[in-house]
Amino acid sequence: MVKTERKLKFLNYFSYGITDFIGAGAFALTSAWLLYFYTTFCGLTLIEASSIFALARIVDAVASPTMGFITDNFHKTRLGRRFGRRKFFLLISIPLVICYSFIWLSGFSYLYYLTTYIMFEVVYTMILIPYDTLAAEMTSNFKIRAKLTSARMYCAQFSAFLAAFLPGRLINALGKESANSFLYAGIIFTCIFIVVLFMVYNFTWERSLKEIEMLEAESDTDKTKLNFWQNVEKIYIDLITTLRIQTFRAHLGVYIGGYLAQDTFNAVFTYFIVFALFKDAVLASNLLALMYIFQLAGVAIATYVTVRVNPGLAFRIVSFLFMISIFGYLAVYGFGGSEISLYVVSAIAGLGRGGINFIPWNNYTFVPDVDEIVSGDRREGVFAGFMSFLRKASQALAIFVVGVILQENHFVSGVKVQSPESLTAIVIVLVTVPLVFLMIGIFSSYKFKITNATHAILKNEIARVKNGGLKSDVDTETRQVIEAMTGWKYENLWGNNSVGYRNWVRYNAKKKQDKNEIITKII
């Protein structure tokens, strides 16, 4: 079965892209300001504040893979057939996303902040996992997916700019001692989220029910109904076996390297400006805003190199730019410099970070295609669940580690002048940790083998076999390209392995049968 492509118009690109106002906007506001908000206005210690992010990941370890499983199978329900297996959850999130505003209320207890943050994380999971599957379902074209990701990243950078810029303006208007600056920012973003969810629900699409059923028929999916514990087992086996796809492992290295570098940088940046450089939060807001403006240009650079050459080279170029900026901040701290020098360094950081944001999400849209030829199934929801969990886990890990390091180095919440030990710790975290993660991403980028040309070969081979072509007729070039992308010998593809729950069950049943036959022969 060959998928019929629908033509995308500007409204479709825009509606898909603007949804990352929720992904990037909420993350930018949280990464840059929430730890600062908790420790400055809510009376929490750094350990208490950072532990909120860590504890939320325990919940998400269940929520993300479960949501991925649900969205892959929700078409079997009446609601899924009526509203869509992905888009149903986007629809019901419209009223639920209001909980984002509750995070930014001051004057409550630790338990309140833990509860409200977890509430939003669950809703966030309900939105982002279905959303992350849409690009792969809307089109199979390499260039169109790159354009969708570009639209997403442009909107993401603008939302991140707004998340950086808006609090500074509100702080100026309401005063540096007012917690309402962050509350009003949260309310404004909540209103934007509601509009965004309405647009993505109405102007994007997912696979039709007919196409899903045809894909399931082609993959010879076992129709045996699973009990509760078998479904739980399926969720986590599907999740774990994604790591057996070479392209996905390479993608994760690029993703973790690039995003953890940014997450640790974001978590400590405001502290660096306010305490290490003795500036105010308004300047931190302005620098972050400028950074996000230049991230738009960074997306353009990365898009061009990705489409014209390959994603790996694009990632190495933008990572190098981010590294230059990190050394620039270190130079300003060590040798002094005007605010103009900080703006220049932040502009360079923006060029690098924009591309670092774009490339992993562009690469991710092609992973389910590689998985299809390995497992024989379409598992977008599984990969989306893994990615959503990993994205939030990386941010939580970054914030928690930063909190622990600063706390152990005598950082005191609510105090305007910090000890020399805490200042040194802030600078070390800002410089060394992002550099280490960027090197991990650069190393992984050499192992990511998908380009426009190799993806075309993959698509053609999938279509050839689905249209009745013999697997033994694969040509040498196609075999080599696909084996490099999958990490498997061609003979072990198309479900002839233990990747995915269905194949895992069949593989273990055969293994058990072979073992019994050997025992019988011995006896």
C-alpha cells in the first residue's frame, strides 16, 4: 500500500509549527525562570525546587510510554474513530492546559508546587506525544518534513523569545520584588496555548482509519486480545526495543547532547547574569530574548545545510557556534566586558542554539520509517513517548543537578550577594557541562546516516517489498544503505527479529521451541 500524499498549504505548515508554542514556549519559560521563581518568590530551597522536576519524571516514566501506547491504539475505540487517535487528546487538552497558570502562583507550600507542576506535566504529555507523531503521518517526503520541522522551529524560537522577553518587561512594569510578573506571563502563555490547540486540531491531520487498518493487515498484527499485564509488558518492551535501531541510537546521542547542553545552560544562565556578573534579571531577560531572535537565523542555517548536505554536518556547524559563545561568556566573566559584549556573545549563542533545536526534531521524523523496515510496524507513538519522556527527563536532570551543585557550594536562596564558592560553581556549570554534552552530540552526529538520498532509497525499498517484491532481490547499494541505517543485516529485517512486542513474543516462542527440541533429541 502506497500512501497518497495530501498537499500542504501555508495554514497547515503554520498550524503544525505553532503548536511548539506549547513545547518550546513552556519549556523556555520553565527552564529560564521557574527555578529562579521558586527560590526567589516561593521560599523554596534549591534542593526543594529542583526536586520538583526530578519527582515529576518518576510520574512521567509511566505517563509518556503509556500515552505513546494509547495513541498508537486509540483508533480501536469509538472516540478514536470519531476524533482521531492522536487529535482526540489535543482536543481534550484545550480546557486542561489552564493548569499551567497555577504553577506561577506564589505563597504556597512545597506540596502545592509539586502537585501543580506534575498536573501540567501530565497535560503536556497528552499534547506533545500525539503532536510529535503528526509530521511523519502528514507526509513521507524528506523535504516537506524538513519544512514542517522548520515551521515548528521558527515558531518555537519565537515562543522562546517571548518566554525570555515578556518576564523582563513585566518585571520592569511591576517591580523586581513582585512575583506577579511571572503569574501574568503564565496566564498570557496559557491563553496562547488554548488558541494553538484549536488550530492544530483543525488544520493538521493524521493517518486515516482506513490506512491504519491496511498497515496493520500488512504487518500481520496478532489480533489476540492482551490482558492488563500483557499490555504493560508491551508498552515497555516496545519502548526498550527502540534502542535496537541504530538510527534511533544515533539520533538520541545528538538529541541528548544538544538539548542537555542547552538545558544546563538555561538552568544556570539567569544565576550567572544576576550573581556572577552582578547584573539584574531584566538584563538576563533581554539577553535571552536576543538569543532567541538569533535562533531564528540558526534554524535557517541548519535547514539549508540539512537539506543540501546532511543533518550530521549541520549539527557540527551549529554546535561549534554554541561552543564559541560559551567561551565568550567565560571571557566576559574572567576579563570583564561591557553589556554590548554580552549581547554579541548571546547573538552567537542564538545562531548555534537555533540549529541545535532544529536538527534533532527534523531527524526524529524519519526514525519511524527506519523502524518500519526493522520491526514491520508503524510505531510513531512509541517513539513519541520515548522522546517526550527523554526531553522532560533531560530538563529535570539538568535543573536538579544545577540545584544540587549550587546548594552544595553554599548558594543561599533569597540572598542578593552569594559566596565566592557558589559563584565559581555557577561559572563551571555554565561552561564545562554544556561543552561535554555538545561533544557527545558531535560524536553521535557522525553515526546518523539519513540524508535526502538515503531516505529516498529506504522509501523505495519499503514500497518495493510492500508491492510484492522479493526481499532476496534487494540490490547491493540498497542493502548497504539500509544496513547502515538500521544496524541489522538485511536478512533480519521486516520483523525477522525481536524488535517490538509482537516480534519479541514470536522470537521468544521460537527460541523456547528450539530449546525443547534440543532437549528432546538429547533425551
